[in-house]
Amino acid sequence: MVTKEDVEKVVKGIVDERFIKSIEVDDKGNVTVTLAKDTPDIDNVLIKLHSEIGKLEGVGLITINREREEKTTVNENVQLTEDIIWEKLKDVVDPEIGVDVVNLGLIYELKLRPDNTVYVKMTLTTPGCPMTMWILRAVEDKILEIPGVKDAEIELTFDPPWTPDRISPEYKKKLGLY
């Protein structure tokens, strides 16, 4: 079973201690690391942390969060809709494929909750995708850029597994899959 000390050793080998806000390991081996919002080279740090923590024996789910400023005011006059969120998510392009997460069919579920938090259930093209943390972070960041959004919760799943059948018809043509 992985211990908090094991995880701390790995994290401190990658990130300067002053940028580590918390490290938690539950009894199932699930690991949650929270980093400061101003952690340098955050994209590479996220990828390396996910990879190196994943090598530890007994690790379950790995969650790496970034501390973020609380939105003190949510503009109540903004008419927030799921369509606005879907459009914003088209700005998140998978860097290896060059197609956005919406047209790739990576978003399985999107809910706008009454308190203006956004829930997204999504997948990636493969469970071993080296860009996992970068893509998850980009999805969260894009959602939080939308005026009126209070918070974002991103759930990663591989059930059901992604297949090219999920790609939008327009992009199937562009990618030569028709």
C-alpha cells in the first residue's frame, strides 16, 4: 500500500516544497495533491507528477489540483447556458490530434447546476494519454473563464472507452475517416 511519505518524496523531487499546498492518501491508495496556483512550469509539472506517482506500488486514483482564487462575486445577471459551455470547450484542442475535445467526443456529460457550478464527465482517447493532466486542466480553466461560472468539477472516466466513432461527422471527414 502506498503511503503519504512515499508520495511526498516523489512530489518533493519534482516540485519545490513552497508550491505544495497539501498531499493526501486515503486507505484505498487514492492520492490527491494540491499545488499553488503560481507553481512554475505547471503543465510539465502536472504531467511528470501524474507519471511518477503512478509508478508507486499501490496507487489508486491520482488527482492533482491547483489552488485557485475563490470567485468572490458571481455575476447574477449573466445568462449562463450549457450551449455557452459547450462552445467554450471547443477551445480545448488535444495537442496530439489537433481536434477539440467536443468534436473528438471526449465529453460524455455536461451539467450546469443551479448554483452555477459546472460538472463535466469526460474521457481521453487512451488511458495512458501523456497529456491527461494538461487536457483536464485546460477543460477546467476554459470553463472557469466563462462569466457567471462559480466552479468546475471534472470527472475522468474510461467507461465506456473512447472510440473514433465518437468523433463528430464534420471532423471524421476532415480526418479522412469517411
